[in-house]
Amino acid sequence: MSTTINRLIDAWKHAVVARDIDKIVSFYADDIVAFDAVTALQFKGKAAYRAHWEECMKHCPGPGIFEFHELRIVESQDSAFAHWLAHCGGAGPDGEVKACWMRVTAGYQQINGQWRVVHEHWSAPFDMDSGTALFDLKP
């Protein structure tokens, strides 16, 4: 497994747990294209994805659950991709913990000597008959 990309993912994860929007978006390329599981079909550019992260932080309780499992990384000289299962959630104002499993894929590219996320995709499987997301699945 790539230690460089693994460290990058770990630092980004810590920024999310710390709810540090500036640090979170510092890992993204200016022209990132992201497919998140909520709100829009796609986000183009760092500013659009930053606004999405700001909105998500309003709805996600913290501190919370943000664990990565089954991380796999493939890296070449100037590009890499990774995928993992993310367990996300937290306790709401009533103390009830709500969490789900998501699928994550990220693409990385060396830009001016630094690794940046050029594509990120978060998703949850869904039931084709009901159209309902299947957040209760477990690995």
C-alpha cells in the first residue's frame, strides 16, 4: 500500500473529524469533480465542493464516527486511486447515534509536485424497487 497516499488520506480524515473546512478542501485540486451521495448530481471545482462541505457540516453532528475500512490504494508515478468503505455518523441533540456505511473512491494526481484529489465519489447502494438508499448494510 502506498504510504504517501495513505498518509494523505489519514490527514484528510483528521481534518474532517476536526471539522476544519479550510484543511479539508486544501487536499482537493482546483478543478475537482466530485460525486457526493447527497444534494447534487456532481460538484465541479473546489469552491462548489467547499460549499457542499460547509452545508454537510451543518447537518452532521460532531464529534462523530468517521472510520475507514478495507482501504485499497493503487499508485503510479503521477496518479493514484483509492477506494474504501466508510462508517459515518454521530449522535444528534437527543443523544441517539445514527450511522451508516458508504462507499468511497478517490482519484489523486501529482500537480506541481503535490498530490491532490482530482475526483471523489461517495455513494450508498439503493433498492431498485423502492428507490430507497440501503444505509443499514454492513461489510
